[in-house]
Amino acid sequence: MGFLHQIDSSKVLDMSKLRADITYNHRLQTNISLPTAQTIVSDVEFSKDNENLQEVKLLKN
């Protein structure tokens, strides 16, 4: 059982390292003006928030 646990832990550690590398590389590239999925989602959410805010303001008036 200990051997299998060690293999699973190794896979989890490798996946964690890969995720950290991807995140780090993404942060290094944030100065690039090419849209990424994350920036597109952020823009959509921002526009929805602005629309909701405008609706709330209209309802108050």
C-alpha cells in the first residue's frame, strides 16, 4: 500500500508543479496584448457587472 501511495503522491506533485509552471508563465505573459481565455472571461464578467449596475441605478430612479 505504501508503494502505491508513493506513486499517487508523485503524480499529484508532478501535476502541481505543472500547474505552477503554467500559472507562472501566464503571469510573465500578462504584458502581451493577445487575448487569452482568462482575459476574455474577465471582460465578459466586467461588462455584465456594469450592465447590472446600470439596471440597479435605473430601478432606483
